[in-house]
Amino acid sequence: MKGEILALISALLWGIAPLFDKYVVSTGVSPYLANLIRVSGALVFLAAVTFVAKDYSSAKLTIKSVTYLLIAGIIASGVAMVIYFQALKLSQASKVVPITSIYPLFTVIFSALLLGENISPKVVIGAVLIVVGLSLVSGE
């Protein structure tokens, strides 16, 4: 149950953050600068949490895993977040956030294609529901 509670807290925080993001870009702040400040704040927070938790275990870190993490960071925290901030600047947070939240659909597709993972019928049904939900949110 503890994991589920933490997941709900995480979802709540993810639901609140876009309100701050939308406010900032609606005042004319560049999406690039907004993202830089946001990521910098996260970096400081994560460094502090790692220090306080004394969790420096890097025995399993390899050059390959560090490279993959850097690529994922550039894709998600760099490129995708800049596009997200630009979307917030041009549209309503109540539309942008649900649309960007369909990323699990892409994860399912790419994990099957690139990692060879099996997709169960339940996952297919979930993916269809994501597409239906997106059409409801994006329709006028």
C-alpha cells in the first residue's frame, strides 16, 4: 500500500506543477529559460536528497548505463520539456497536460518494437482507452 500512496502523491505533485509552468510562460518567459530554471531546481533538489539519503551506490553504473541516462535526460528533460513549455505558452494547461500524459502509449509501442516485450490484451485495451481519452480531451 505504501507504493500506491507514494504514486498518488507523485501524481498530485505532477498535477500541480503545470499550473506554475503555465503561469510562468504566460507572463512572457521563454520556454527555454523556464525549462532551464525548472531543471536546475530539480537538480539542486535531487543532489540534496542524494546527499541526505547517503545513496551514492554506483557499483552498477557502467559507461553504457550513464550514456543511456544522459540520452534519456536530453530527450525527456531537454527536448520534450521545451516542447511542453511551448505548448503551454500556446494552449491551456487543462488540454496540454492530458495530451502529454499519453506517453505510456508510446512506451508500450516502442518497448514492443525495440525491446521485444510482449503486449497483453489488457495492455492493448488500455492503449485504446488512452486514445479514446485523448480524443475526448482534444475535441472542442
